[in-house]
Amino acid sequence: MKRKDYNLKEIAAHFGGQLLGNTEITVNQVATLEKAKAGQLTFLASEKYRPLLANTRASAIIVSTADSEATSLPRIVSDNPYLYFAKVSAFLNPLDSIVPGVHPSAVVEEGVQIDPSAYIGPNVVIGAGTKVGAGSAIMAGCSIGARVSIGTNTRLHPRVVVYNNCVLGSRLIVHSGVVIGADGFGLAMDEGRWLKIPQIGRVVIGDDVEIGANTTIDCGALDDTVIEEGVKLDNLIQIAHNVRIGAHTAIAGCVGIAGSAVIGRHCRIGGGTGILGHTQISDHVEISSYTMIGKSIREPGTYTGIFPFSSHKVWQKNAAQLRHLDELASKIKMLQQEIETLRKERS
């Protein structure tokens, strides 16, 4: 399928920015400085990539004010080239359109309400009493439980599983393999044997959320697990029961969040981070990758708990010393006291 061309004037009409050079030049896709070809729009967001300008084959470029004269290419000048690029990329690469209707192989139980403009794909199963909003698409092989509510223009990619009673907002993007509403890890010890505690809460997800492939979000034990509006979740994230994630927080892959943790709004959490249960994290907190959060964070800021790697032999030596930190601290304190005593005696 031939892509539609837009000239720079048309793009600037949508997103603003100052135009320099040939404003009639047309583009139909975005690309990096290195890989761009004729007909594509690229961007320069960091001065370290300036050397690539000389050899780029892009038809046009998005640059900052500081770099507005760094190239003779037709260009759009923006205060934030990367953000501008993101908006143009979304404009040039919209989601595939859907053809409304219910595939003949879908299993739709009693009392399901599907808006006429929605799409239900092959081998989808939808439980009794579920509602699917206007413009939403449930792709092949998804399994939706009973009494689920799905908002408008939400897209569930193939093989998503949503358990009973969950609430999914509007304009969600849920990637393949996601499981929403499975039981939380609730157990009690009964004379040496584990007793399962029924998980009777729901998962409630706000509008404009994206959930990466194979991420799991457990239902609440008693209250709900809540993902607020605008949250962005990467692949392979585990969110346990009764967790609450504040609006517009972004979480990278392989993060594990234990039960009843509360994460504030506009947080950014790096990949591989672990967050222990019942901790509370303030709004506007940034956590570096592979950090372990073992207690609550009350103030905004950046927090890091990464131990730098080293050769195995050096690591073994350092690890051995770490085991004796408390003992070493006690000895240092004792030595400080002895030094202070000697100072007093000399004076």
C-alpha cells in the first residue's frame, strides 16, 4: 500500500514549528539520521549526533533552535525535536483501521453488549455480561471474562486474557500475552500447609494506558488493583495485588512490584527494579534500573541502588567485605572514640 505524502507546511500546520528551506518537500515516514532515505523525515535531538548530518539522505529534518543552521536540509525548528518527532511518527503511522463486526468463530455468551462499531476477531471468547465500547478491537484468540467493561477505541492484541469483573478504560493498547486480573499471591499458613486466600478485588485501568507484551496485573485481594490514566508499562512486568500506579507513570521491562505498593504520579522506573510490598513512592520519583526499593520514598527525586559490576574475583573480595560492614563500622567507631580520648589527654 502506497503511503500518503505530506509536505512540511502540512506537518507544521498540525504541530507548529518554524520552517526553513524548501517547505514543499514531501515526506511519508520517519527514520534515524543513519538510516533515513529520500521521502523520510529525521531528527537531531542531541549534539553528539551532529557528525551524522553530513551523510544523511533524509529529505527533511527536525532540529532545535541551536541546530537550525547546522544543516542546509529543509527543516522544522522545534524547542523539543524528540517530542516533535514522536508526534509526527504517530501521525504518519496510525493504528491499522478495523472493520467492525464479530468473527463467526468467536464465542459470545449471554448478555454481552458489543458496540456495532467494535471488532471481535477469530476464536475470541467473551463471558456473560461483558461490555465492549465503540471502536474497540479484540484481536484473535483473546479471552475476556464475565462482567468485564471495555471502553471506547481500546485495542487488545492477540491472546490477551482478561479475568472476570475487570474494568478497562478507553484508548488502551494491550499487547499480546498480557494477563489482567489473575489471582494475587495471597496465602496463609495453616499447620504447615498453605491455605489459599480468595482474591475478590478487581483490576481497574484508566484511559490512555499501554501495557507491554506478557505483562501481568493481578486482581486485588480485597480492594482493587488500580492503574491510573496515561500509565505506560513495558514488557514482562509483574504487578501484584492491590498495587496502585499513579497517572502518567512509565515503567520499563522486567520490573516486579509486590502487593499493596503505591506508586505516585509522573514517576519513571527503570528496568529490572524491584519494589517491595506496602511501600509508598511519592509523585515525580525517578528510579534507576536494577534498584531495589525496600522502604517508602517520600520526596521527589532520583534514586539509585545499583552496585557496579566488576571481575568475578574482585566481586568476591568485595562481597566478603560487605558481610563484615557492621563489624567494621563498630571498630571504626571504637577507634574514633580512642582517638578523641588521646586528643583530650594531650590537651
